[in-house]
Amino acid sequence: MLDLTKIRKLQPAIQKAVDVVVFKPSLDQKRAKSNYWSYFMSSEAPEAPEIVNEEIALRYAGDKRLSDWWSLEGFQDWFLNKDEFRQRVEFLADISLDELQLLIRDENTNATAKISAIKMVLEAAGKLAKPAEATGKGTSPIESMTKQELERFIQKKMLKVMPNEVGAGNLTENPNNEDSIDK
């Protein structure tokens, strides 16, 4: 039988070993890495050097403490991994989908949360139309019409549908003869 007290006693040693194997950066170290890679990803910067030593990293990271960090176990591998952000986002997206699936399938999830989760998944999959842009104008031709254009459009459509009820005198002439919303 497995003795849990022995495992609990080993837990600090196991955690220490994991900490050595897996480098866990501080916020300041993350900021320095972000400064470094942001510089090389900007349009004005040259391409990132193939071989990066402490001097080059220090020049572009913007933090003098990098000299102290450079010799830490795992720091260089972590610092020079320019794909880490994308890799982390992919990982988080994957586990987020798992959580959304659990949320959607859980009978105890309230309907509003379920609908929000479903909507997120469908939007991520490109199965829903994107919302109108933040400019305030919608994406359909009707949404982009001025009040006068919309009134003229409605009058013309009404005249075609109910010619006797809508008097021709109410319809203002449109010199461009635009009776379609497709501009």
C-alpha cells in the first residue's frame, strides 16, 4: 500500500527539483524578455542576432540585472525562446476549450453561462458573423445609410409593394435612381 505520509515528506524535495528543471521567471525577467523581443519585432529594428550572448541581451533588454540572471539555471533557454508566447497561448487555448466543454456539458451550469460559452466557441471557430466594428457603423448597407437615404429606400420599397396606399407624391425623386441597398 502507498504511504501518503512519506510522499508528503518528499513533496518539498520534489518541488525543489521541479523548480530547478523548469525555470520560473519573475515579472521583472518577463519584462526584460518582452523588451528584448519587442525591439527585434518592431519594423525599425534589424533582424534578431543568430547567436545571443549576455552583452547583446543586456543591450536590448533594458535591465542591468540581466547580468545576474544570465547564469541562472534555465534562464538563457527561457529568455531566447521567442516562440514562448505563442506556445503558451496555444496551450492555454487548448485547456480553455476543455474547460468550456465541461461548462457546456455540465447540467448545473446556468443557461446564460452556457450560451456565453457556446458563443465563444463558435466565434473562435469562425462559425458566427463578427460583430459590427467599434466605429459605430454596422456592416450592412442599410446600417450605413443616412436617415434621408433610409427614408427614400423605404418609400421606394413601399411604393413597389403597395402602390395604391403610398402616394407617388410622397416619394422624392432620386436623380441616381437608387432603389437598391447595394451601393
